[in-house]
Amino acid sequence: IGASRVNEPGCLTWEDLRSSDPAAAHAFYAAVFGYRLQPLPMASPDYATFHLGADEAPLGGMGGLMGDPGPSRWVVYFAVEDTDAAVSAAQANGGTVIRPAFDSPFGRMAGLRDPAGAEFMVIRANGE
């Protein structure tokens, strides 16, 4: 079920739901998919990781809009070997930087938009 390759360069590595109503989103996805939600202490109080059953490995996260304007949406993260090189390659090939590269507790990441307008994040996770 799901992607056959994950958590390696060029592959999906994380997804976040940014919701205008995180409590309703938590309840909806828990009811529909049976997700178990677990608060993430270093995040905002409305943010939680979601898990299937007793599996401790999170599938992604759900929370508020995190200060971003706009509608509720899913944000996907792709693993890269080098965040800054990925940003340069995106720009050289018609992409747009929507959030310049920055360091986070999870790794170095950046927000990009492809030439067709799809937005996504890239991340070089810590320890990779």
C-alpha cells in the first residue's frame, strides 16, 4: 500500500496537512482511516503526527496553517541529497522558490513551486 520507495533522495519522505480547523481534520482522518494521533512536543499544540494502529513510525503530520495564508492543503516533502543543490536545479529548470532553504530540527529544507504551479518541499533530513 502506498509508495513502493520512500525516504530516499527523489522519493516522498513526509506529508503535512495544514488545516484551518485542525481539530476537525484530526477527527475526520482518525474516523475515515483509523489514524492514531500523537502530539509532537516540539510543535504547536494543534500539531500531531498520525500513525496506523500500534505502529510507532509516523506517516506524516496534521496541524494548523502554521502562519501560512491560504486554504487548507496537504504539503508533500521529497528527500534530496543536497537541499541547496535541489533549489538551484529547480530554479535553473523553471521552478520558483517559495520558501528559501533553512535549517530546522529535522534537517535543511526549502519550499518550491514547479512550472505548472504545484508546490512542494524538499528536505535533506538530519542524519542522512
